[in-house]
Amino acid sequence: MPNRRILTFPAVHPCKCVSPTTLLDALIALARTISGHRLSAFSAHRRQARETIREVRIILIFLEEIRNCGSDLPESAMLCFAELYVALQKICYLLEDCTREGARLWILMQLEQVTNGFRILIRMVATALDVLPLASMDLPLEVREMVELVTKQARKVEVSTDHSDDQAVKDVRAILHAFENRIVPNSIDLRRALDHLAIRSWKECNEEIKFLEEEIQFENSKEKEGDITLLSSLMGFMSYCRAAIFDAFDSPSSSNERSDCIYEGGVIDGLNLEDFRCPISLELMIDPVTVSTGQTYDRASIQKWFKAGNLNCPKTGEKLKNTDLTPNIAVHKLIQQFCYDKGVGATQTSNRSGRDLGRSLLAGSPVAAESMRILAVFLVEKLSTGTAEERNKAAYEIRLLSKSSTLNRASIVEAGAILWLLFMLSSSDPSTQENAIAALLNLSKYWKGKTVIFECGGLGSIVDVLRNGLKKEARQSAAGTLFYLSSVAEYREEIGKLPLAIPALVELVRNGATRGKKNAVVALFGLMLFAGNHQIALVAGIVPSLVDLLTSERGDLVDDSLGVLAALAENPEGTHAVVMASAIPLIVRILHSSTSRVGKEYCVSVLLSLCINGGTEVVSVLQKLPSLMGSLYLVLTEGPSRAHKKANSLLHILHNLRSPGASSMLPQAVRQELLVSCPVS
């Protein structure tokens, strides 16, 4: 059962009509599986496992003897075998869990539960065998005596924990206690605990961390605290061991990591939704506004904060220069797109509890928090004073740690990692450069990470990697980093001022691999929210590059490309470029065929802007495209309210802007291009 939860034993009872032969074969198969376990595979609970396997091996001899005899089984024996079948299934599951890759630490820390599991299951076997009618079964005497002996031993056996396991649990708890008290654990103590678990490599340690992550996600999905505290503490312990104990990583190539791709879906999927929750109310922001310190809050929440007499920034504590509130259009658009992608309203999403935010920003336990802070200091020391190999490994560890946890990002930023990672971007070693920029990509998701990167003058170094990165993965991570930085209005403008930044992104759109194109498009999406960047992008040839994507790509990359075109088409120069790229029939075709609500809205936005800026020439061409009207009416009936309004406005223009004397806003060259690219059909 691939989806079985660890330490759960969903045994199946055989049906009453099962044939004796079938049941006997199933019992023998289970017994052989159990007997095949090697004690060397058990890092803990060896004594209990040895006793259980020994008893099942004797039962296997008994079952094979019955099958060899070929005699009929009495009905009472079938009932006993059915109970034995259930018990052996559960034993099989328990032994699988005790030898499960990546779960060694967790199984050790569940010492009492696992020991009790062995105790119960051995007694289940004894109960099933105790009522077996041996006297009425045609079996050799020595086999009967063997089964009777096993039954007697199973009834009397005292299953207790191993002393070595008890000591190992005490060692781990002592280490966790040291972390909680901000004490760096002794490396000898760490190695002794790892040796007991037979964790002897970076890869094995990493497997433990992956398992603990999955368990934490499962507990979070249930919205119950459960074992999250212990799981988080153990994950902090293992994360520290991975970085501090093992000198070299023996994992697959770092290029296989997905942290260099900022999203698998649309623009919003690259962001943590919790970044869009108001720090005051812990709810999704409906009307995000920015205060003078550059921090963003929901308008209603920050206004209440001011009315209460507070004149400092709630997040940074800085005294505000004024109480002016500037609408954060970028964040507002990203939140709206998330709601469209997920098919929910903003108010629906904002009513969620702040639990998830707490789990994102706060540690699951004091141990997890302190171990991460200690580890961050250790890694920054390696970045600053280590050998080239140690610096590379430290950057890779930061890359992994900062991938999903806001707490980890905060600890790493506070420890001062960003400056050293920026220095490493100029490395001549491709792996070092890639790990450094991928780590910066992850840290740029954290609000203070953005600030530190900008204040350290990191924009230029990131753009250099975007243009001249030694590996394609480094270049696409640089594009992703610019996307996160572009979520801040001030940085959007500063990135645009770098002469080669936007042209380099356009070049990545044009010639990059699929993942690089995705990162470049969403970075451009963020940068186009500042109108001053439009002309730079147009000169760099952004429109033809995006139109090429529309013809060659599918899915979310098409949606995001349309989003950039929608922003550009809002001004006459952008409209000119879209028309000259012969994009109108293509956009109408996508509007007709797309199943994406976001994509349809962007198509309508582009066409509406083209009509407003292009005048009667654009309108006349659109009126002659047969599929357009039906597509717009479909948006009216099925689209969200904003798309509905835009479609309604576009229909109004198409119906009313027919007058031969209506003014044209396009130059003669563009009107000629319209006639060539959009002939009457």
C-alpha cells in the first residue's frame, strides 16, 4: 500500500469463502517476506525484530509442512489461519516501517509505541495459534511440538525496549535540549547518535530530512498540532547534522533541484501565498498599500493601526515619516491572479485562519528555531572563511534550507549570508555560482532578503549572472531573483535603470530553455508594472519574442506572456508594437481556444487596449474576425467580474465605433500593417 501512513497497519481480513489452499499460500508468502528481513537493516528495535522474525520462521516451517501433507483442514483451523493472516500482515507492515529509508530517527523516537506494537502483534500470533486444533491435523509430531513451543513462548515473552535504543533516545533529547538553550552541540555527541542510526552520509541524512518534511506537511494538512513539535525539532537536529557533520554532499547534481524555477504554474505559483497576508490581520490583503518604510499592509488594518495612535511601522518598528498610503498595484494584481487561478474570491481566501502563516513564519518548536539560528551562523562562517569546497557546500545547504521555510530564510538573512553569496556570484566555478544565485533566489522571497540584496548593491551582480552565467540554471535563477525583487516598486524602477537588465531578460525569453523562459517572462511581468520600463522593453524587442512564445508554448507560459502584452498595450507605443508583430489574429485565436480564465482575461485586455489606442483600423479588423464575437459573449456569461467588464467594454466599442469619420490613432505604416496581417476573411 504505497499511501499507507507510517506505523499504521491496515490489515485485510480474508473473506469467508476463501479456499484453504489460497489462504495457506497467502500465509506462506507473508511468512517468507517477514523471514527475509535481515537484522542488519534495523537501526533500532533489533531485539524485538529478531524475536518476531524467529517465531515467524518457525511458523513458516509449520505452514509449509501442512501444504506438503495436502490434508484437509478443519473449519476451526481455517478460522485460526484467518486471524494469523491478519497478524502477519500487521507484522509485515511494522517491520517495513522499522527499516524504512529516511525514517530511522522517527522510528527511534517512537520507541514506546513501536515496542508496544511488537508486543501486541506477538500476542496476536499466540492467540491465533493457541486455539489451533493440532490434534485433528495430520502433522508430524516434531512439527506439532514446535508450534506448541512457539505458542507458549509468544504468550510468555516480555517485549521491552533495548538498552541501546533507550540510551540513543536520551542522547537525541539531550542534543535537542542543547539547541533549545542556544548551546552548540558537541560533534562527538552528534556522531554517536548518528552512528546508532547508521546514518553515515550526507545523502542518508538528507533522506531523513525529506521524510520529516513530508510528515510535517501531513500534520499541517490535518490542521492539527499532533507531532509537529517533535517533528520540527528532529528536522532542526537533522538539518544541522547534514551541514555540520558531513563534509561533502553525495546527492544528485544540484542542477536537478527545482529551486531555480520560481514556478510550475502561473505567475502567482512562484510566490508563497503567505507573502500576501497582511502582517497585522494575518489575512490575505484585499487592498494592499505601502507605507513610507516600504512595507505593505492591508489598507483597513494599517488605518486601524494609525487610529490607535501608532506612528511606527508594525513590521520594522521604524518611525514613519508620514502616514501616506500608496496603493501597491503589483501585489494587488498578483493576489487577484491567484484568486482567478484557484477559482476563489479574495474575501473567501482572506477568511482563512492565520494558522498557516504561523507555521510559515514561526518554528514548529523552540528547538527548530534555535537550531536554525545556530546553523545559519555556522554556514555564514563557512561562506566567509572556508575553503572553496566548503563555501560551495555552504551555499548549497543554504539553497536547500531556504527553499520552503520562511523561518529558515529569516535566520539565514539575519546571520549575514547575502553579502557573501553576492561575492560568490563572480566565482569561476559553475557549481559555486549556480548554488549562490539559487540561494539568493530563495532568500529574495523574504521581505528583508529583498532589502539586503538591494542595499548591498546586488542588482548589478545578479544581472551579470543573468547575462553571462556559467550555466543555464544560474541564468534562470538570476531571472527568478529579479522577479521577486520587482515586487517592490522602488526596485522595479532601479532594475530598469540598469542598461542591460531588461534586454538580458528579453534575450532569455528568446533563446532560453523552457524554465528560463518562464522565469524571464514573470520577471518582465513584474518590471512592466512600472510604466517607465515599457520603452526599454519595446526597444529590446520584447513583443516579437512574446508573440513567438504564444505560437510555440502552451499553458501558463502563454498566460503570463499575454499578461506582459496586456501591460505593454496600455500605451500607444505598445499597441504599435503588438500590431506590427501581427499578433491580433493570434490573440483572438487564443481567446477562442483557451480554457484558462486568466488567459482569456489577458486576451480581452490586450484587444481592448488595442482598440482604445489604435482606433478604427484595429476595430475594423477585429469586426472581421468571425470567432471574436462568440468568444466575447462567452466571457460575458462565464468570466469573472473584471473580465466581464472588459469584454462588455470591448463589445461596446466594436458595436459603436463604426463611423467612417471616426479618428484613427495609428500612423499610416501601422494601418497598412493591419491590412496585410489581418485580411478580410
